[in-house]
Amino acid sequence: MNDADRAWQNQVLELGCIVCHREGTDPAKAEIHHIRRGLGDLVDLSRVRDNYHILPLCPIHHRLGDCGTAIHAGIREWEEAHANEEYLFLEVLELIRDKQNDFNIIGN
């Protein structure tokens, strides 16, 4: 992993858990989840895991919760309960963009 990957991952982690955020709770400290499904026409991740297409998930929503709660306990059930990985990734991008816009407004 290079410095740009680390910087991106840090930006994503600063958001906290995207699922907690969507549920209206205080976003818990997150860990990185590498998206495993393809992102439509954006990129086919079925064979490649990269450090850009990631989600910030707390341990419960990532790997410790039961089926439907943790993505690694059953992705179909998890996506039915929360949203698909592609949609959540686009939400992450939007949150980061909004955060950068807020910083630019305050900084100017």
C-alpha cells in the first residue's frame, strides 16, 4: 500500500461506520471493508481487491455481528438489511465531498 492509499483510507475511516451513520446513531470507530462485488460499469472487483473501493464499517457491522448485521456473516442478508456495497460506496464519496466542501468554506 502506498502513501496515497493510506491517505484515502484515513479519510474514509474518519467518517466512522457508514451503517451506523445511516441508522442515525453516532458512527462508531470503523475498520476498512474492501468491497467484494462489482461496481456496475465503474470497475469489476470480482477478481481484484483494491484500496480505493472500501467502506468504513464498525466491527459489529463488519465481522462480529450475526447474519444480517455483519457483512462477513452473510452479504445477501446484510445488503437486504442495510444497502448494497455500491450504494454505500457512493454515499461515502458524497460524505467525503461534503466534508471537503465544509472545510473549504471554513478555510476561506
